[in-house]
Amino acid sequence: MTASAQKGITVRGTVLDSNGETIIGASVILKGNNSIGTISDLDGHFVLNVPNEKSTLIVSYVGMKPQEVKVVSTGQVKVTLEDDTRQLDEVVIVGYGQQKKASVVGAITQTDSKTLERAGGVSSLGAALTGALPGLITTSSTGMPGAEDPQIIIRTQSSWNSSAPLILVDGIEREMSSVDISSVENISVLKDASATAVYGVKGANGVILITTKRGKEGKASVRIKANVTAKVVSKLPEKYDAYDTFYLMNNSIEREASLNPAGWANYTPAAIIDKYRNPANAEEWDRYPNVDWEKELFKKAAMSYNTSVNVSGGTKVVSYFAAVDFVNEGDLFKNFENGRGYNSGFGYNRINVRSNLDFQLTKTTQFSTNLFGSNAQRQLPWDMGDGDTGYWNSAYKSAPDAMRPVYSNGMWGWYAPRDADVPNSIYSLAVGGKEKRTTTKMTTDFILTQDLAMLTKGLKFKTNFSMDYTFVENKRGLSDQYNPAQRLWVNPDTGEYRYQYDPDSGTGLDKVVNPIYWIQQSGSANLGATYRKLYYSLQLDYARTFDKHEVTALGLFSRLKEARGNGFPVYREDWVFRMTYNYAMRYFFEANGAYNGSEKFGPDYRFAFFPSLSLGWMISEEKFMKKMKFIDMLKVRGSWGRIGDDNVGGRFLYKDQLSNGGNTVMGSINPDDSPYTFWKISSLGNPNVSWETVEKRNIGLDYAFFDGLIAGSVDVFNDTRSDILVSGGSRSIPSYFGATAPQANLGKVNSHGYELELRLNYVFNNGMRAWLNTSTTHAVNKIKFRDDAPLLPTYQKGAGNSINQVYSYIDHGNLVTWDDVIGSSSWTTGNDMKLPGDYNIIDFNGDGVVDNDDRAPYQYATTPQNTYNASLGFEWKGFSCFAQFYGVTNVTREVSFPTFRSTAHVAYAEGNYWTPGGTATLPTPRWGTAVDAAATGTRYWYDGAYLRLKNVEVAYTFKNNWLKKRGVNSLRLYLNGDNLYMWTKMPDDREANYGTGSSDGAYPTVRRFNLGIDITL
């Protein structure tokens, strides 16, 4: 903005921040005449003509307190702006628009790109959100490149079908995984009915709004950012080496001798055990291996790289933001030479390109485009499925003495006694082939905004047209299936060499030691993942101020058509309204509603209306509060509403499903198939099936005291979800019904809790700023109805417990003496194998037998009830330091790695074992005797609570004149880390078991150490 007065004086000035650094793009306008103004340049300087010496300038910049400066006779001014933390989030992104922070009456929290970019080399936007916002809960399960996105829920689960929130990028439903952190402007999380009702049938689980950056009027600003990250394995279950394992096994054999005398045959003498630690020569090294599988499989560190470049700026006609972002995620696995001319393993490369343009066609018409493209390549072993765990299983459950990965003669190791239970993951990975899976995405938005002030002041029209395409190609690379290499096992008892394939069969040349028969594959489309979307909307906005009365209104109509592969398109239609009113920024009212249509349901249930109402009161604006100078802001708010969810699984649940089963049989004496295919009803439809509905209630308090020193919020919520879909197999329908019952909207769940947020911010006299942000969320749910069988005992019913409540056999101390053993309740199997020291398993129903009916609720569900976050840091001149802690409590997780499972020589560090007269309660592992499944009790259910040092960052920003003379406005160097330390009782670092089971492990989660540079030109 640049304008001049016809007469007057010329004012020259410099705009600085509290650290004495110049500010680019600060607004300088003449008080009382907004048409006369300018902005500060790259050196913070500005020049402006004003009418006379009595003029006053208003200098402002985003996130800082505006200042009024009187013009002096010399015409030279120097302005220092102070941070205004209360205005950093002055505007909040809400559904289909934005609102002033002060006028928001919904439960909405927001974060910005500056916060997300401190996430220590993390390339996943979902992972960067961990701990960033109260009420947003993330759980991670793997560190696999390209698959690190965590599961996200808002507050708590309220349905057993789906609790995933609705995610929108620039107002359109899209995946978060492909969005690069450097392109994000801000992220809003909408939690209560007031905020989510406008999304109607898709807003029941909360909404995450991701807004990407846009250009602003001013000189072009180029930002270059580069990171190099070292990744290391975080934490895996600790296993004993062969030496300690054999001594533990001997101890178990001794303990079981009275039950299994034959076990003495497996007793290993100390002289032999010593050979596993101290082999005398290469022959003994092969015969008595002691393999640290974690060390053999994984590198000390894997490298990842992220580089992004963006340019933004604009003129009065057009503003622009364009960005390119490249990510390379390295593999933790070592490269294993296979002699076949290729290296298998894992990896991930992604390049994103984004262009957001705003064209001011006329004074009242704006046309905007958002263009985005992404190409991501994951490298995997050939045709690897989501459940394939053999590539890392050795690190979790292969015995150290089972085999050498590669013997001294170059042959791959093989555990002949139990190959299926004790894999050689190094072999599996080395000859696993090589596949590239490519995901190409393109999203386009075209938005036209027309100011209709010529009709009535404050009226605007907006239309949006969006098209998205996703194409997925898989099976491009090297297929090396069904080409096994010869493998070897050395029997430790005899020293005999045993081959997997008999080398003397046939001609003796039939089995090639290392066949090179792999086939080059050109790739094929994954139709199930190929996706296309067409969305358009028409929107009217109204905003008007009448003295102390502010009124806004929104009306929107939209339609969606989307399809995957060759499936029938899915259609959706939405009619949305919102009306807000506030009086003198003191009293607030908001009404929202959405009338939604979804073709997932029958004709009588395709449309529904979802309303919400909310009220707010800015107490600090009342006259009786003005004397309390320490109160900056105090606001209470409350909301109520009904929201829907049609993400219930299945498409045509209201119709009977048909399937064909072969040919009709004809004839009675010698029946034979006819040429006629017969059809049958494979599943029954329910014409009354509909969406799930949640009634949300929220009361909140926002506060700020002592000129921004203390700020925060308190929210208390209570949600009741009804009409939850119950699958046919889970309904209480007798077996003589003759078929699986149709799904029905029968379930009901109540969830409630609270959120607390406290922010402290203080600026010292020397300019140093210190801050602390803390938050906690407590959220629980309880099933009210799940169509449980009426005759089930209460403890076996879902009703009364949480969603995903853990059920287990319950142990109560140990069987100390043989009298305890004889007097304990019977097991259904292996009852004669009980020993002193075993768990005393509770016969929960008191029928004298411990069986499946005695599994009862234990501890908590697999979703945490409590989450905690604390971020603290300081900034002084160019130096900054930051640390973030994140933790959860009241959560239970299964980690099932039994010692000596299937008589494999693998033992885990579980702690001290029970001994007569001792204090330890953990039963000694069984070696040669089989016990009932109930015998483990709660042994493998862990307290899933943890406290994680999530992020630490140290940075320095250079903004001196020497750099500016060379065209560099600022240069920031930073060193940060992610997932640096964890306090927990769990044996590994996974937060949940999704993707792979509790007994199979996963691609290890990682710690990151990141070095980066951020340059602004």
C-alpha cells in the first residue's frame, strides 16, 4: 500500500521488533485517512508524505501491538513494536470461513506453521501435531518410511465403527498425509457442536481444518529450508543373549522336572553354554551362534532429508504463493548383499508442488486457484502386504542361538527345527525382491469471490469448483518370488550340517545354491486405491455492523461426487447455514445447521437436519469488571447440537446382497450341474439403516490476565452418541434365525471429560521472552447399549464398559505352596501341569473351572483417557530454545512376547521371577510343559502410560546488515530432535498395535536428530 498526500512533509522511519531487528512489511498509515500509507521495506525503512507536522502515524504488524507515532519536525522516526501474544491467534479458521478470536463461542483450538516446524525432522504432518493441540490424541505404531502417519481422534472414541475426524485441506475433504508441513499456514481443530454442525453428517468425530499459505501484497519473499536427519531405533523388547537364555532354560527344566522328566535331555552343560560367548574358532562360531538380531538387522543410524523452497508476494492485482517440497526417508535396515544384483529394503521419496494464486479482477471480484501435485514413491520388498512381519520378526522373536544369518561358508542361515517360528529376517529381506509403489495426486480448486456491496453492504458471494485425482501404481520392480536359495543349519549337538534342500537328490545339480531368476515387472494400477472427486459449492456470506450490533450469516449449497477404481460413484449433497450475532463484543449468539443428503441409505433415510446453538458472554467487557485492571479477557461460552456420521462401513446396507455360488444341480438319480448359475442372498439388508447421531454439549471459559502474562481456557464436554450401527454378527440374535442378522442402528455411547489449557508468557527488561504452554485432556466413554445377549453376565457385556475395553484372565498373586496348587480352580487344559509360583487365576464366575467365561474387564481401554502436554522455551535476540513433553495415562496395551514360546530358545528381560519366600511375582517361564491359555493372566497386558520428551530445539537467527547487503533477510540455524526419551513400563516404543499384532512387532519407531537451515531472501 503506497499513497501520497498532495501537500505536506516527508516522513522517513525505521520499524524494529523488541530484539532490535528490522521488520519487513509493517503497515504504516496516516491516522484518520487509510488511503495514505505504505509498508516497510527489506531493511525495515519506510518513506511517507503526510499533510503536516501534527499528523499521527499508526504502525502495525501481525502478532505485534500497533503503535501511534506523532510526526516530528525532523521527519525522522524510529518505531519499536512489541509482541502481542493475544493477537497471534486473533483470527480463527472455522467451518467455511473465519471469525475473530474474541467472538468465537465454539470449542476450537488452532496452531500455526511455526509450531509445527519445530517437530524435529518429522515429515508426517500428523506426527507433527502430537501434543500441539489440547483434545487431539495421536497414537503411532510404526516407523516405516512413508507409513508413519499416526491414528488421530479428537477427545475420545464415541463409536466402535469409526472415530476418525473429518480432515479438510483448504476447505475440501482430503488426506493429511500428502500435505507438507512447510506449506501449512495454520490448523484448526473443531470439537463441539457449534464448530462442527456445519459439516452435518460428517462432523460427529470432530473436524481438522488445514489452511495452506497464501501470498500477500508486497515484495517477493523467497524462503529456502533444508534439513538433514539421523534416525535411530528407539526401543525394542530386550532379549537375553544365548548365554543367559540357556541358564534360564536350565532353571525352567529343573523347576519342571517332576512334571516332565524328559526335559533333562535339553539341559545344557555350563561348558557348552560358555562356547556361545567364547567360541574357540570359526567352526564353533557357526555351531554355537550368539546373534544380536537387532544389531545385525539395523543400522546405527539412517539418514533422511527434507528440502523446501517457496516464494510469496503480490501486487494490487495478483498475490502468489508457490512451493516445492522434497522428502527422502532412509531405511533403518542394513543393505544385505544377496549376490543377485539388487538391494531390497524400505524407503520413501516424495515431491510436492503447490501454487496458490489470488487475482483481483476488479475492485469487487477476486478469482483464486489452488493447484497441488504430489508424487510419492515407497520402496518395499516385492508384493509386501500390510500384515507381513517376517522382515523384522527376527529382531523381536528369533533366538540368538538359532542360526547365524550368514554362515562362514556364505550360506544363508536356517533354523531347521522350527523355521516358521524362528525366521531369518535378513534372508527374507535380502531375497525379497524390490517393489516401488507410486502415489500420484493432483488437487485443483477454483474459487470466485464477488463483493455484492452494490446490493447491500456486507454481502459476498463465493463459488468453488474442485477436482481431485489420485492414481496408485504398484508392482513395479523386481519380482524374486519362488526362487529360494539353499540354506544351512548347523546342529549344535552334533555339529552336523543340515541343508534346507537335499543337494544330493536327482543329478545333484537340481538345486542351484543362489538362483538368479528374478523378473523385471513394469507395474500395474491399483484400482482399489485410484480415486477421483468432483466437488462444487455456492456460498453467500453476510457481515454487517450496526453501531454495537455485529451480524454475520452464511448460506451454502454443495455437491460431491467421488469414486474409487471402477466402483459406482458416491454422491452427497449439503445445505448449510450459520448466523452469528454479538452486541458490543460482549454478548454472543450463534446458530448453525446442515441439511445433508447421502445415498448410502434408503430413500426414507437419505436426508437429515443437524442443528447447533451456542451462547457467549465476554464478562471482561462489563462495566463492573473494568476496575479489575489485571483481567485482559474473561469469556464464558456454551454450546449444544446434534451431529451425524455416515461413515458406518458398507455402501448398500439397506439392500439384500446377492452372490453367485456355482451352477444349479439338475436331476434326481444322477444329478449334474446345469449351465445355469444360481444366486443367493449373502447378507440381509435393513431398509431402516441410517447414520449415527451424536448430541454434543460443551461449556467453556477463556481467560487472559496481567497483560498477556497468563492465558488459557477450560472446557467441559458431554456427548451422547446414539443409533450406532451394530453388525449382524454382534447382535443378540439366536442361531436358529438361520442367517447372519442385518446391521442395525441400536448402539448408544456416552462420552464426557474436560480440557485445561494454561499459557504463560513474559518479556524481561532485556528483551528476553520466556513462555510455557501446558494442556491436559481427560476423556472417558461408556457404552450404554450394544445389543448384548440378555443372559450374559454383566461383566461380559459391552454395556457399562469403554469402547475397546481390555478383557483378560485375572491373576491374584501366586500359588505359593502345593496346597495352593491342589486347591486352586481347575484349568480346562494342562491342569496337571500347575506348579508353585504360577499365577493364581481368578475363577471369576465361581463355577470351579477357569475357562473363557472368566475373562473380565481389566484396567483400561486401548485408547488413553488422559493426555498431557507441556512446551516451554525462551527467545532472546536471535537465540531460541524450546522443549516439549507429551504423555498419556489410563491406557492398557498388550505386548505378547512369551519367553520360550514353542520351545524356541528366546528369552525376554521381564524382570525378576518368583522364588519361594521372595517378593517377585512373575512366574518362571515354562520350557517343556504346556499350560492353559489362562495361566498367563495379565502378564502381557502392560500399563500403556508414558511420558515422552517429544521435541527439543536450539536455534539462532542471523539478521544483520552484512547478510542483508547480500540479499539475505534472515538466516536461521537450528538443531532439534524428536522422540528423544521415553519413560514407560512398556517393553517397546509403540503406542498402539494397529497395523501388526501385539506379538509380531513392527518396523521400529525412531528417534530423530535433525540439523537444519532456514533462509529468507
